[in-house]
Amino acid sequence: MSHLINERKCKLPIACKISLLVIPLVASLSAGAQAFVKLRTQGGEALRWGSSQVTVTLHQDLAPQISDGSDEVAVREGFRAWERVADSDLSFRFDDAPASRARADWASDDVHMVWFDPNDSSGFFSQGTGLVAITPIDFNPQTGEITDADILVDARRTFSTRGDADAFDLQSVITHEVGHLLGLDHSPVHGSTMTPVPALGDTRLRSLSPDEEAAVRALYPAANAYGALTGVLRRGDGSVVVGAHVVAENLDGEPTAATLSNPDGTFLLEGLPPGDYVVYAEPLIDTFDTRRFDVRTQQRGIDTDFGVTFWGPSGKASDPLSPAQAGVSVGETRSLGSITLRAPGSLHRTKLDSVALEPGDSYRLRAQGSGLTGTRRFYVTGRAGSTPRLSDTIVGLSNGSVKVEIPTTAQPQLHSIRIVNPSNGDCWVLTGGLEVRDPGPILTEISPRQLSAAGERITLRGARLSSGAKVLIGSWLLNTSGSGDQLSFNAPELGAGTYDVTIENPDGRIATLRGVLEVAG
Ligand SMILES: [Ca+2]
Ligand SMILES: [Ca+2]
Ligand SMILES: [Zn+2]
């Protein structure tokens, strides 16, 4: 990929590739894990805007195949997801002046645009690049202050705002790109919004993971209600380890924040709610294609010559099946000191896919690799009682599998998967590799189907309609009241025509009724 560096500014295009994968009922992203990674200058300064209010301009023409105005709703919601993070004062101001929205000079520093490139005039989307969207960032190479960033989208791709399985979910793509615009790199946390490969039909990137919330709190803080963990990673010979993925996992077994270790081996896990955490370092091997990091993060190096290591008191590694916990209090940056990483073990993973399941689901989790023989244990993180239940483990020479059952009472969250050799502590981990999510909403009926006046009360019937769900009709995104099998809302001003009606639960799962609402002329 091209990156331009000159004396005044650096330009850093962040490329987001596509996967040809179509997501079936059980999702399988080809990369993932839960953690945030900041973009940095060569000197190590994190990229961030100088102000926590960023003004952005949506070009007047967005996704060309979406004609009902819902593309603009999706783009705005992609920004709002980051604004809603608690205890961050980040906000976006949309410059909606028609003259601004008509500008085509996205590259100018004085405008930060969302722009759909119709014919590759930007040069980023030539055939074979596989790019869906890209966010070139200009920044001051000394301070890391972002001076311009623009989200460019290949307008020739197929996008949907209503959950079409054969299209990219526009809101997911924009939510991901806004993460880059704010100074975040791709994340090795599976199931996170900053995972580098958007998949067709997947709306999960709409909702931020805890790691991304920690990132926004750390980059654009509003309150000092959080703590941090720091330390330095070393090999047995004392040399420092660079680019290790360091994860803080809370007592629910969810990756709360993660980062890569710095060129001097240090790490800083920020934005942690006060509490106790399991802390581990994993090599980004198999789990994550390190080429998906941007060029600047790559320059820091990604060491992989160590084994997964769980922190323990006095620098000793702890047992992956019952790891030690480190407590953090409000405002504290707690040092874990020097952590000696284990030597690479005999376990080598070649395949272990992430998965998204719903309460009540059962699923056979399969792993392929070497060193699997013997008494290897599968382990899924979680609190006693709500943890996915594992049974019927089968382990062969080069593959293993285990039956996973999600309790019907399980709450939505990310879990991590570990495969452990209890005799010597060797471990694989797939950080955030098992997502439990609520079943999506179902829509069956709308009444009335014909609208006579704006303000009329409309009722939707179906199942699993969550409190706080929003309804998308044309270019309107509306609040609803009710939950369960019935929601209602006031009809907006709509021109004559036939409309699709989409409901979005707060977790980003959606359902659509096509062409069900008629408005007379
Ligand atoms: Ca610009
Ligand atoms: Ca999500
Ligand atoms: Zn990306």
C-alpha cells in the first residue's frame, strides 16, 4: 500500500480488505481477538485529534444503490456508536451546510469527509486491491496530532442498511472506519469492531466491544474513573519482546482491553474499570495475519518467539486453567513489573475459528494443529454458572474438538477459548473467539399498513423486540416504546410510496419487513 511521508505531514492510509466469506447462521470471521491497538508515529506518539470534538462532513451522494435515504442514517449512526461510549467526551459535529456537502475535494485538510468514490478517482480502489473502504490520515509526525482524516468507500461495492446477506452492512463498515479516523489500528480481538475483515451480511461491527470502549476512554477521556496496568515483557534471556498482544480479561472472562507491547517491551492497558483482571501475552501467530496491521504499527515489529504466558505474582507465569488476577483501582496505573514469557511450547495451531452463538445453542468447536495429543484441555473463559459448558472432548494427533453448550441464561459477551496442556502449561488462546449474542429480532406484522397522516401510531409485532430498539423507515431512525412481541412508534413525515421497515435492537441485530408500509400521495 502507498504511504506518503513528507516534511509537513504524514499520510497513513488504512486499508480494510474484504473477505469473500458469506456469514451463515454461525458466523466465522477469518481474523479476530479482543483488544485495541493505537496507531502511532515512528516516535511512538499515539495518533489522536487535538480536540475531542471532531467536525465531519458527509458528501451529499452516499451509497448509490440505496435510494431511500437510509444510507445517510447508517453513516451517521456509525459515528454515533463511538460518541455513546460512557466517560469519554468525544463528540462529532456534522457540517450539514449544502455547500460543504457538495465538496468533492475530500483530500483538503479543512474538510473531513465521508466520500463514496464512484469510479476509483481516488486511486485506492483499483481492481485486485480487495478494498472496501480506506481512511487516509494526515498527522503531525512529532506529536501524533491528526490534522485530517477522510473515510473513502468504494461506491461500486454492494451495501445494505437492512441486513441483506449478500451485501456489506454499511453501518458496520462506517463504524469500523470511524475507529481508524479516531486513531485506532486493526485489533487482534476476535468479535471486535476493529477486526480487519468485514464480512458480507454481518452487522456485529455496529456494536463496539469493551476493548474499543476502553480505547475511546483512553484517547478522549472525560472522567478519571478508570485504571491501567503496565509492565514489561522479556524472554528468559532478559531481552524485551515487541508486538506481543497483551490482554486484560475481566472476571466474566471477557477481554476488557488489549494492546501490543512497545519497542522497549513495555505495555500499557488503559481504560480499565476498577476490578480484578487476568493478564496474558499471546504471540500474534496463526490468530491474526500481522500484515493486516498498518505499516506504522508493523514497523514496531511483531515478535512471535514465545508461548502464551499468564501473569502471576513476582513475575512468575501462572496456570492457564486458574490464572492469577491483578487488581486495579480508580485512577491507578498499577505496575506488574517485569514478566518473563514462556518459551514457545509444543502446541501449534493451524486452525481454530471464532464463532458467534446464542443462548441455548450447542456447537462442536474444532481445532487443528500439532502437539495436540495427550491430555489437552479445552477451556472457555467465563464466570461460574454462566460459562459455556464444555463436554465430550475428542483429541487426536493433529485435531481436537469439544462440544460447547451455551446456557439459556447466558448474557451477551465475548469469551476467549484456550487449549491447554495441563502437564506443562502450554496454551493456545483465541482471544474473544466465542461471542455469545442475543437472538436477533423477528418482525411479523405492521399495523396499519397504509398511512394516512404523519403522527399516526404504528405498531410492530414479532418476537425478541428489545427495549430501546430503533425503527428505520426511509431516512428516518425512530425511537420506539414497548418490548417483547410488540413495539410502537409515531409515524414520521413520509412522501408517497412503499417503504421497507427495519428494526434494530440495541446490540445491532436487525430484522426487515420489505415493502410493507404504503403512504398515499
Ligand atoms: Ca480531508
Ligand atoms: Ca459487536
Ligand atoms: Zn480497517
